Amino acid sequence: MILPEWMSEERPVVTKVGRNNFLIRNRHHLEALLQKFETHPLKVASVFHPTAKVLLLFFLLISVGISRNLTVLWILALFLGAGVAFLPHSVLVRTLKKTVVLLIFPLVLYLPHLLLSGGQSLFLFRLPLIAVAIAYSSETSTISEMLTALKGLHFPDLVLLQLDITIKYSDGVGKQLMDLLKGIEARSFGGNQRFRIGSNIWGILYLKAIRYGEELTQAMEARGFVGEYVKSSQSFTWKDWLALISLVAVILGQILLGG
């Protein structure tokens, strides 16, 4: 049996709910937020080892943070801008959007101090560099690459397991919360019922979360996972060492020359 098109279309429905039901009234906003967390970065070809990428980000942030020389910051900005410019269009747009989001809160906090007390204007040049570096790293690295990098830095398996489970568990619980809210909206269609979500929905979500945790544990055991993460077989190349040594040299030079 073929359903008519109007039954297969997904349309947002405004549900009449109680004044205090924040989750129902903002369900679509919560769903959009979860979709952003679910969006996995596109696989961007990288010339660097995952561990080297994390170390490069760390050293870059240190170099930008301690630098008092505008020329050094300008050179770092050129190299970082070159890396961003060669990203695919979709990744480039997401990187720029995330950079703007990361800049809003610090600028709101610091601009009054800059205008009233004559703060360091050099800070306004450092801040975009830090935001671009973080946004670039988050948009071009996957969760598996991040875990591989942390394993290469000798992080304990327990820490990696907790991080991995937290990411997967948050996504699953968020989807279950959306399903509950959609069910409440479906039951209220065409009526004027006023719902009291409160402890009811949180109790149901708690029970579902426990069940989801048990199913996740069983699925991991069925796939032969024993709590150990394997190091990457890929080794550092001359490009990794060259980039790392160059950044370390820049940091040492700034320290010895006083910025």
C-alpha cells in the first residue's frame, strides 16, 4: 500500500502546551542542536599524523598566547589561513561559522575593558587566531582520530573509554528525549491538553538511559571490545617532525627574545 504524499511529509506542528513546558515549546530548537552534534566532520585529507595534529594545535595555541610580536602573529596567521583556504567548501563554511561563534563571548567580555581602560589591542589579533585554530581542528578531525591521537600521547585506556562512551551515550539519550517529546506532541494534536512533563518524562528518560547503557555494553562486548585501545600503525613522517620542530623553535625563540 502506497501512502499519499501528505502523510509522508514531515511538517512542524505547533502544539498547545502548558506555560511551563519549556522542552515541548522548544523541541525543534533542541532537535537542531542535537543534529549539530551528530554531524560528523567530513573526511579531509591531512598530511599530518593524528597525534601530530593535536600537538601542533597545542604548540600553536602556546605560541599565539605568549607572542608579543605582531610579525610572529602575522606569520602564524598566514600559515593557518593557508590551511583553512584549501578546505572543501562545506567544511570551510562550517569552520568560519564556528569561528564566529567562538569569538562572540570573549569579545563581549573584553571589549568594554578595551574601550574604557585601554586594554591590549594585540589581544584582538590573538583571539581570532585561537578561534580559527580550534574551529579548524574540530571540523577536520573525527572522534576516532582524536582517540587515536590521545592514545599516541599515552592517555590511559580508562580515560579514552569514558570519553568515547560519553560521546556515544549523550547522542543516544538525546535521541530518546526527542522521541519522547515527539510522542507527546503527537498525542496532543488537535486538542488543548496541558501536559505536566516534570518528573514523568525525566523518570522515563532515566529508565531508557539505563536500558540503553546495558545494550551499549552488550554490543561492545559482542564486537570483542575488552577496554583496550590500539595505537595507530601510522608513524610520524618528515612533515610531522618538520612542523613540530618549527613550532617549538618559534616558541623557544619568543621565550629567549622576550616575545
